[in-house]
Amino acid sequence: MSGIIGGIAAGAILLALRSAARNTTASIGAASGTRVARYPKAARALALFLALIPFGLGFILLQLRPDQLRTGIIACSAMTVGILLLVLEFTCARACWSESGLTYRSPWQKSRTIDWDDIVEVGFSTWLSWVVIRSRSGAVVRLPTLLGGLSELLETLKQRAAPALQPSITDALVFVRIR
């Protein structure tokens, strides 16, 4: 029963995050003046709230019998690492765009910049919930659909990309708006 309740709660949180992403507009970078799409405040707040869980788990570890302690430490450590990775993703990942092109920054890989004229393919991954943009040089940018302001980025791409890419950009826009 608790698994069903947990699944329903996770589904509700995901739906709320998708709604927040759809309703969040891109911001303007203070230093650069570029448009910035990032995870909405609700996602960042959720990640920071979840970061409190390891403290509660630490308290629970103090209550365990000695024969359960090793398993408790392993479980607590794994959950703490997962939560810290989520905090990093939700607070550090961002897509910035200007008149010249798109730059995507993520804590997991080096920053990638693609000029609007170099984009040769735009698609999406339903399974991973990403918009995928490929450049002539082979660089790939994968934009999570939970980024707030992603629709604005795709609208800008639609204005600047080659005419042959228009149908796939339109499909990506539909994908982002219904997710």
C-alpha cells in the first residue's frame, strides 16, 4: 500500500513540476543580457527541501541496533548522494541564448555553445523527456523539458533556424507544451 501512495505522490510532484516549468518564463542574465531558461523555483525549492532528509536519516541511524547500522549507513549514504545530485541539477543547469546562439551549462558536462546557423537537427526524446539539438560539428545539447522558459527558447530557435528545421521545431514545441 505504501508503494502505491509513494507512486501517486511522485506522480503528483512530477505533474506539479511540469506545470511550473510550462508557466515559468525565461529570465534575463544580469551580467550578459542573454535569455536564461532554468529549472523553476518550485523545482529548486523541492531539491533544497529534500536536502533536509539526510539529517532526519542521520537521527534514525542513531536509533538502530548495531546489527542494522551498516545497512542503515549504506541506505542513508545512497539517498544522500542521490539528493545532492538532484540539488546540483536543479540549481546549476541552465540554457542561455542570445542573438548568436545557444549555450547549455550542466554540472555533468562542459558547457556547449551552438550558433543558430550551425543547427542541423532538432528532435525530442519522449522516454527521457529531452529536446535534443544537434550542430553541424556533432555537438549535442539535450534540454530537459522541466526547464522553465524552454518554449521561449524554441520560439527563438524557430525564428532563427533553417526553414527545413521548422517542422521538427514545431513538433518539439508541441512536445514541451503538452508535457
